[in-house]
Amino acid sequence: MAATLPSRAKHGLALLAATVMLLVAAPAAHAAPSDPEGGSKTLRAQLESAAKGHVEAKQKLAASKKRQGQLKVTLKQAQDRAAALDGRVQEIASRSYRQGRFTTMTMLLNSSSPDGFLDRMLRLDQMAQVDGHALTEYRNAVTTAEKATKAIDLEVKEQQNQVKVLARKKQQAESALAAAGGGAVAGGFVNANSPLAKAAPRNSDGSWPKESCTVNDPTTSGCITPRLLNAYQQAKAAGFKRYTSCFSQRSSGEHPKGRACDFSAAPGGFENVNASGGDRTYGNNLAAYFVKNAERLGVMYVIWYRQIWHPSNGWSSYSGSGGPNATHTNHVHLSML
């Protein structure tokens, strides 16, 4: 027994070592991509700033145009009312000029009887009330029209400012991508048959509410934002049910904030190869789905197959050095506002 023990021990150690080597060598079918979303922390910060600034400016621009439309209706109504009263006002002005301010008393004194005096007084009082009402209504209509005109001018200036902001944010995104070796206009991924997603809740003014990592992530043991959960659920409802990983502990990026998901192109999980054939078509369609529903879901950007979609400038080339994880050729990355 004493002679065989070392031999058995050596044999056991050899088996253990072989097992460890196999475990290390075998790729995990569902291992999440190891890249920190690709690119640098600075690039991601610039893309986030540009995306949020673009979306906010676009929302303010739309709100301003809506207010301008309402003001134009108010202006038209006020102008129409003033025009309708213009004849009445001219009549009052002409009568006042012809009769003078003492004519009323003269008419009363010239009455032949007390009854005639009272009758004339009542009629003059009624006329004065009608005239006063007409003049007040006319003045209010003119004032409303003047205020509406000034407000419309302010909305035009607001829209001009927001257009400038949109241009700056577009330039910011382009410059950030160019500095990272990308940014060239790309064909992107479009599918006219992509279904519409259920829109995520917005604030009453149309802006996106601030959200944090408060709901359970159905893909991991972590947390995600309610808006990301809606996007994930809508994608599944649209038929995109392949393996997905959202929350993960990383040094930077959107995943640790619960605002990003990686959707594998292959059915079995993230494979260390560039997607091709049906897997690539799946990724193309998924990327197109998120872009088509970007405003409904609150998408910040989408990365797939060396391209990135950004709300300020659409699809652009996206530089990434390394394997399929870094170049996003084996998974679709989704970041949310």
C-alpha cells in the first residue's frame, strides 16, 4: 500500500491538472463580452454627453414648435375677433366725434316729459354698456394678438438656439469618434419591417425621466433601469430571444449603471468569432429594431459590427481593435438614456 500511494497520488494530480486545463481552455457558452463596451472612457463620456444633449435639444425644439403652433392659433383668433369688432369701434368713434360729450345731457334735457326722459336715459345707458363691452372686447383682442406675436418671436429664437445646439452635439459626436479612429458615415442597419415597440414613459413635457438601477435584471443577478427593462422586454416580444447579458461589474461604461445590454448574435451565447450567415442577419435585424424605435425606447446608442448608431449623426464607423468582443461582431450593444 505504501508503494502504490505515491503512484495513485500522481495519477490523481494528473487528472486534476487535465481537468483544470480543459475548464480553462473551454469557452463559456454564456460568458459576457470582456470588453468595456469598446473604446475609451473618454470616448464613451463624449458620446453620452452628445446623445443626451441632442435628445434634450430635439425635445425642446419640438416643444417650442408646438407652442408656436398654439400661439399662431391664438393670434389668428384674436385678429379675427378684432377685425369683426372693427366696424363697431369705428361707429362708436364716429358717433362720439359727431355728438360730443355733452350731447347725452342735452338729449335728456330736451325730453318733453318725465317718461320720455327716463326712456331716453335707459336707452343711452344700454348703448353705453354695449359700447363699453365692445370696446373692452376689442382692446382685449388687440392685446392678445400683440402678446401672441411677441411670444411667437421668442419661440423662433428658441428654435434657432436649439438648432445650434443640435449642430454642436453632432460635431461633438463626430469629433469623439474621429479621435478614436472612426466616425466615417456608414451604411448602417435598416429594416423597414421592424415592428414598433411599446413606448417607455416620458415626463409631461416630453423629456425622459431620470432613472437609476432600481429593478431586477432578468439576465443576471444585478439591476437595471426601468427604461432598459422595457427595451429588453420589447425586443423579446419582437422575437429577439437569444442570450442576453445586461448588468455587469466593470470599471466604466453603462453596464454597471444598469443602462446597457449585450445581445449575442449566436443562439448559444457569445462566441469568439465574427457572426456570419443567420447569426449576422439576426444581429442586423436587432440593431435595426433598436434604431427604428430609438425615440420610443430612449436609446442612447447602438453598436454592431464595427458601426455605431448615435442620435445626433446616425450610423458611423466604429473603430475597435481586438477580437469579436471589442469590434462588436459577435453581439449587439445597446446603451440607454
